[in-house]
Amino acid sequence: MKINGFKMTTAMAVLALGAGTASAESWDMPMAYAATNFHSEMGVVFADRVREYTGGEIDITVHAGGSLFKGGEIKRAIQTGQAPIGERFMSAHANEAPLLGWDNLPFVATSYEDNEKLWQAARDKVNAQLADLNLVALYTCPWPGQGFYFNKPVGSSQDTQGVKFRSYNTATATFAEELGMIPVQVEAAELSQALATGVAESFISSGSTGYDRKVWEHLTHYYKVNAWLPRNYVMVNKGIWDGLSADTQAAVQKAADETGADCSSKSAELADWYFEQLAANGMSVEDAGPEFLEELQAIGAKMTADWLATVGEDGQAILDAYYAD
């Protein structure tokens, strides 16, 4: 007999059964962002709900801030069963599976309502892609809209040449290159150090990351662009998921559906608050100027066209469904 992956002797199994713990599973859940970030806080809510709805059958321990696996290691850890469950932002995997960049199409879905509509258009195809990667998505949650952080005023691409730009996926690296910047791969947990040491001088993200990392200690300007609302997703190893009973799956999915809805609401609630906090700590927070925004929109159109050329019919089907109404 096995409990939590370990063989047990008959005597041990009898003792475990007598204690009522034979069917309990302990799951470690790595997450990349700080424990105080709303995604991580919602991960804890999810774990509590799973524990409640499964009657303690599954006990999830959240490991925030990349403490168990670094952000870039989380998907692989879950695919291979090193961890049964975890969270990562979906577009981080677009270099392996370009379809998963569906949420990083610049200026396609720039509101929470449109982002949800785009997710519903993409959901079935995304889930099919994840199944091929031995993953199952339990819930997704959007970040607030993405804008640019700089250590100086920026009015156009003339001001961005040679700037070292923290990228977190292929889309952000492309943006950097198109603006004449130098992309450097930096995980969120390492961002403060990268800014302090000059490894990075700029990045695109929501107000959330800037607030979490106190970037006002190193940067001076935030430009609201709302280019896209990237989604994090909580994923589980498909083999482990398929091994659960139908009742347990239903209980976990109930917890996931409720948490995903609450997390999306929390994201929308915090979006403007983050801007207020950046400004309160001395940063200039303003809309991107017309020349800069026009350049960004032109880059965005090119990136969407490139994505469609790479993904093909599935990508076109997603956008057709999104624009159908």
C-alpha cells in the first residue's frame, strides 16, 4: 500500500487506517510571487477550500515567493511529478507552446471584461494544449493591465535605446527589442536585486509587481499602457488529477472555480490602488504619451500577426470567437 507516494507495511497501513488518514494526500504547491501578493493569498484561500471541500482528503501547503521551486522551474516540477500542483503565469510557456501566449496579444483585450471574454474563447484550445504537456488548469486569474516602468521620462522609442529591460516571456522580450532595448530574463522574486545592481533598468508589468518589489527605490516613472492582462493559472499534474475519484475532482474544481472568480475580482479591486501606492511613494504615474502609445500599438499589431502566423488555425479560431459578438 502507498500513502503520499511511500510504501507502507501491512502493520503501518492498519495503524494509518485506524487513525483515519489512509486516504489523505499532502500536496506541496509552489508559487512564484511573494506571500503578500494577491495571487499567493488566493492560493492559500484555494488550499483552505480544497481541505474543506474534500473533508481533509487533500491537504495543500502553499510555498510562495519561489521558495520551493523558482518560477521558471514550477511547470517542469509539476509535469514530472516533483510537485503535484502549482502556479505560473501561462504565457511563460509560450516559447514551448506558442498557443499559450493567447493572453499577451497587445491591445486585443485591455479590460477585465474583454480579458474574460478572450479567456472563454481560448479556454478549450488552451486546455487541450496543456493536456499534451501533462497538465490540467484548475483556475486562472488575471493581473491588472501591463504598463512600463522606467528610471527616466520616456516620450518615444528615442528614449529607450539601449535600456536594459527585464523580460518575463517571449512577448515582453519582443517588445523590448522592437523599442531598441536589451531584454534580460529576470524572475519576479529576483527583480529588486536586478534593479539594484543595474542588471535591469526597466520592465513592463502591472502596478502589483512594482508595489510588491518597492521599485520606487530604483525607478521613477510608470506609464499606464494597459497593453494586456496576463493570466496566472493553477495547474495540476494530469496523471495525479486523473487518479482522483470523480467526487474528489468535483470538490477540488468547486474550490478552484470559486477561487478563480474571487481572484479576478480582487485583481480588479486592486488595480487603481497599486497606482496610488506607487505615486504615494514618489513615482510619476501617468498615461503613456501619444507618440509612445502609437509606437506600442504598431508593435502590438505586428506581434499579434506574428503569433497568428506561428499558431495558425487555432489562434485564428480564438480571435474569431473573441470578435464574434
